[in-house]
Amino acid sequence: MSSNAIGTIIIAGLLLIILLFGWFLFSTSMSFLITIILNLEFSLIKALYLFLGMITIKAFYPKNVFV
Amino acid sequence: MKFEKAGAGLPEFERLFIRVFLVPIVRITMNWTISRLLIKREVKIIKKLLNNISNKQLQQEMSIKRTFAIEDNSRQFSVNEVLEHLVIAGSLVKDVIETLSKEQEVEFDIKIENVKPKENKANQLEDFLEFYQDYDDFIINLPKKQSKMTKAHPWFVSFNNFDWNNFMFMHTFIHRRQIEAILNELKRFENE
């Protein structure tokens, strides 16, 4: 495999990781906002579950999430 | 040097990696806006890369090592031929998105050998920039609904209109990397 091909895979991988992290920040911010509005205790584990739920729905039912 | 015939496709492992891993993860991480901004970013990078390249160099066909997701037949392109391919394939993708967005069936076949460059003409960069501006206007004005109708990519899986727009980004990115490889080869060729 050429160095260009390896570079392409690395760039694509990094981009997808950055985007996944962006969606994580988005869902965690939403989760944090909800805890403030409803006066609940913020839990990072619950935020992580929310994120995993969001990407699962986005994978199988993409038209329902932030098209 | 002998190359495989047009439309021969990708090595099986690479095709499976894209089909099983890359396509689903791109579907998860993108939305219409992210894809649109990433396409615009790729166009800017290509424009910058070709800033000080002469017309002669742009038309010079170079044999490069195979880059990721590029079939063997495309290893002999000039920069202008890559740009021409992006315009031809992009126009087809635009038609497909337009048809799928109306929930209509795409009646024409998509064949890789039909989207190969034919002219290698001098002012290809202008055509390329004009096409991508048109495409951007088209996406801005497109109702952002995901179509139920799909059209299969010859190498991968069935895509709906949203997937085809994501594909447009990945395709432009893959060929931007090919342009970088051609430019590096041109530099090496001139230093010899």
C-alpha cells in the first residue's frame, strides 16, 4: 500500500473520530441542559448512554435524527 | 505500463472495508450540512493545490502508485483528467440525488467506465469550480429529506439521496488525495 493510501486512511479515520466526538459533545450538552432545566443531577454515564442511543438511531433510522 | 481495464473495480479487501466499515460510519457521523461544508473544504484545498501549476503540468499524464479507493485504471490520469472525472461523476450524482429526492426511480445505469475522463482539456479547473458551485447551490435549495428510494453504487451498497451526498464528499476527498499523489510525482519527474 502506498504512503498516500495510508495517509488517506489516517486522515479519513481522524475526521470520523472528530465528527463522532462532535456528536458526543452535542448529545452531552443536550443532556447537561436537560439536567439544568429539570433540576436533576448530571451523570456522564447517562450522557454516554444517550450518545450511544443517538448514534444507534442515526445508524438504523437516520431520517429521524438531525437530517 | 499496463493497467487494468476501466470498471475492473477495487481489490476485494478494500471494497469490503469501505462497504462494511466506512459507509455505515459515514452515515452515522454526517448530516447534510457537515457533508456540504466538507465538500466545500475539499474544493478549496484542490484550488489551493493547483494555484501555481502550469497548464502543461495539469495536462501531463503521470503513472502513480495506486491510491486508496482508486481503481488501477485511474492510476494514469493527469490532474485535469481527475478534475474532469469529478465533474462527470458529480453531474451523475447530482441527477441521482435530484431523482431520488422526488421519490422516483433512477432509470439509468451507473457504470464506472462511463464516468472516465475523455478530453484532458486545458481549462478544466474552471469547469470544475463552476460545477461544484452549481452543486452547492443545488444542495442548499434541496429539501433536506431522506428519500426512501435508493440507487445502488456499482461497488458498494444501495444509497438514498443523503448517502449519495455523503458519497460526493468521500469521492471528492479520495480524488483530492490522488491529485496530491500526481503533483508529487510531477515534482519528482521534474527533479530527475
